[in-house]
Amino acid sequence: MTQKRQRSLLNRGDEACKILKEHLDKGDIIRVISHNDADGLSAAGMIGKAISTRNGQFHISIVSRLTDNFIKKLSNEKYQVFFFCDMGSANLPALSHLHGNVIIADHHQPIDSTTDTNIIHVNPHLFGFDGSRELSASGAAYLIIRGLEKSLASFALVGAFGDMQYFNEFIGMNRFIMEEGIKNGSVQTHEDLRIASRYDEPLYKALAYTFNPTLPGITANIEGSKEFLEKIGVSYAIRFQDLGAEEKDTLKSELIKINPEIFGEVFTDKRLPLTIRYLSDFAKLLDACGKNKEYGLAIGICLGEEEKSLEKALNLQRKYREGIIKGLEWIKREKPKKMEHIQYIYTEEKALKGVMGTIAGISFSLGLSDPSLPILALSRMDNQVKVSARATPKIIERGVDLGKALRDASSNFGGTGGGHDIAAGAMIPYRELENFLRLVDNIIGSQKKES
Ligand code: C5P
Ligand code: C5P
Ligand code: C5P
């Protein structure tokens, strides 16, 4: 059964690749539109890289979401083929009006599955796979690109890491891609400490920046991290890679005592420079570029323009991480407000807006929010409120679907929303905020009852 679904999805990817090849053979420029997070950036970078190796041409735009206005702008463009990544599944009717072929590599919940003849829709949900765990948008793009260029599986896994699809193992189509990557040499795996930035930050910072898995007392706690290293007698001011073998062993055994998940399978692409060789590090760097709106920088890194770009991106990442830590300290002070079935945090502060979704997601494992309730992170943007909602696998098991809840609740108040069961977002009018929260609370309550 799974094999049959897998074959159908692979066939759909091949179909899309055939169209892509026909356009490349004709010398058409491939118009790529992708999302501004790690998954979207990795997808766009992968496509650019594949097209470059065939001496083809592409034009990439990175956007935060697909608005009607942007689609209208695209409908005036004369490209023969449009390739949408990490978006598009919710916009099929509008995209059917574009001139030329439309390829969609998305993993968000589609609103309907009927497609016009000019659209090829590659989305795991259409084939019974879960788009929040089993395939990212980079993964969907890879299923198309693998017919052109086999060596880019690592980019698909970078996207999966960026979208937090790795929970101690890759499952579903992510696993298929991982195995294909290992077979053809673009992915390697080994057992190692799962710490962040082993090649570019002093150890105490690297440990404090290790958000996933979390290290209580150390994650997001620079002083706590230093004290821990001093206590176990490991040099804290040098990089992990510069530690001696004995120090590495001590560190490993002490960290395992804090959280056994800190040691396990890790994934690398040995063709990449050291700072992005661990695919989870690559995802974090792209995320930092995305959050800083440095899209060209991110794509450049994917295309292999390394030295200067990497240095610049690492500096952005440092600032971004300081922002995440400040945001977590803020949640600790403010505490999420609880309703019956949800909890929320709200800000009007500019500095916090860029990290609200991220800190909401991390808050569960750091014990800063109630792990039994979905959390909504609300940022006021003039007359509107940007909503980022996050849940845990346990909450989802009880029947909660945040994507559906936010889509239905926001459309009730003239807003827009959607996403995945475990992570979703919306934009709503500020004046409806209280009504919106009440409705989401109700919807989540009834989702739990129905399951
Ligand atoms: O745009 P989109 O699909 O790419 O983003 C998914 C979001 O969901 C990311 O911000 C990712 O970190 C978040 N997520 C999460 N926990 C999960 C799965 C995804 O916070 N288990
Ligand atoms: O949820 P969102 O995509 O905004 O998360 C962005 C980034 O935050 C992830 O790519 C990851 O680097 C970091 N993160 C993490 N552990 C979590 C949640 C987020 O490392 N639990
Ligand atoms: O913005 P944020 O990272 O919280 O988005 C979480 C998920 O919800 C992403 O997958 C994003 O694409 C989706 N989303 C959506 N519609 C919106 C806002 C976010 O589908 N209006």
C-alpha cells in the first residue's frame, strides 16, 4: 500500500520533471517562486543548482506568502513555466490563470485537489503522506529535480530539518530521500553529538544555541552553559572541533546524562564547507538568512558562492540567536495567557516580532509553556495581527489540526490562514483579535472531542 502511494507520488514528480526538461531544452527561463524560510530557500537553491548544472537559466523570487496581488503580477509575466515551492497548493484556481505551465512542489494542506491542465501538483497530502512529517517542500522539489540531477538529496533533508520534520528519525518520503541520498553519495550519516555550530562558535555558545534537542539549564542560557563546562572541566572558549579526544568523551557522557537524545544519528553532505556540512546547521543558517530577509545571500550559499557569503550569514545568525534568547527570556517573564483549549503570547514590540513563531515552538520543550495546549504567538502589525501557532506531537494525537483551525477561524473574520496540523499561521484584523481567539479556542475544543 505504502509502496503504491510512493510510486504514484514519484510518478507525479517525474511528470513534472518531464515538463521542466522540455522547457529547459527549449531554452526557456524557469520562473521559480519560493518561500522565505529554510525549507523554501533550500528548495529554490536546489532548483537553481540543478538548472545551472545543465546551463539553463532561472529567475527566483522569494516571498513570505502568495498574495493575490503577487499572482496578478505574475500573470503579466511572459515566462513559459512557473515553479512554485512551499506554496501554491492553496491557490490552484488563481494559478490556473497564469500563462504557461505551472509546477507546484508544496507540502501544505491543499484546499482541493482538482487541477487545471496547466498545473502539475506535487504534494504529499494528495498521495496519503503527511506533509508536516513525511515530506517538506524541498523534498517535493527534490522528487521533481531528481530526474534532472541526482546529487541534491542533501538539500531535501535540509528543508526537512528547517521545518522540524526530524524527530529522532526520518519517516515516509523523507526516509526514501535519505536512503537515495546515502546510496548516491550526497548524504552521509554517523553517530555524533547533536549540537549546533560545532565549527563556528565557542563551545559554550554552541551548547546554549542547541535548541533541538533541548539541554535544560544550558539551552538558551549562555551563563548556565559556561558554568556547566567549567564544572565538568572542559574548555569552554574553543570550538567543539578543537577539543581533545578526552574532553570530547567527557562532554559526551555528561551531556547524555542531561538528555540522552543529544547523541545519535546525524546527517552530513561532505561536499559542503564545514560550517554547513551538518545538514541541521545548514538549515539553521538558511533560516537566519530568511528571517533577516537576506534571500540572495541564502540562495548564493546554496549555489556554492561560499567564502564571503558564509561569513556574512554566520554574523546574521549570531544576531538572530541573540534575538531568540531574548524572546525566550521574555516568555519566561510574561508567561503565556491560558484559555480553555489554547494559550497565547502577544506583542507589539518590533524586536520580538521576528522570533515569535520560533520561540513559541521552542517554549514547550524548555518548559516555558504548557505542553498540553497549542500556543498562538500574536504580533500586532498596524491594523492586523500576525498569528503563528505551534503544537506538539502529543497534542496532534488528540485530534488537533492547527492548519484547519486557523484557516476556518481567520476566514470567519476576513483574514487568511492555514498550514499544517502541528504548525500554522494566519493574518487577521486587529479589531477581531478577541473574537478570533475565542473561536480558535472553540474549534480546538471540538477537534479534540471529535477525535
Ligand atoms: O511554511 P511552513 O510549512 O514551511 O513552516 C512550517 C513551520 O512549522 C516551521 O516554522 C517549522 O519550524 C514549524 N514546525 C514546528 N514543529 C513541528 C513541525 C514544524 O514548529 N513539529
Ligand atoms: O518554527 P520555526 O521554523 O520558526 O523555527 C525556526 C528555527 O528555529 C529552526 O530551523 C531551528 O533552527 C530553530 N528551532 C529549534 N528547535 C525548535 C524550534 C525551532 O532549533 N524546537
Ligand atoms: O508564519 P509561521 O511560521 O507561523 O507559519 C507556520 C505555517 O503556517 C507555515 O507552514 C506557513 O506557510 C503557514 N501559514 C499559512 N497561511 C498564513 C500564515 C502561515 O498557511 N496566512
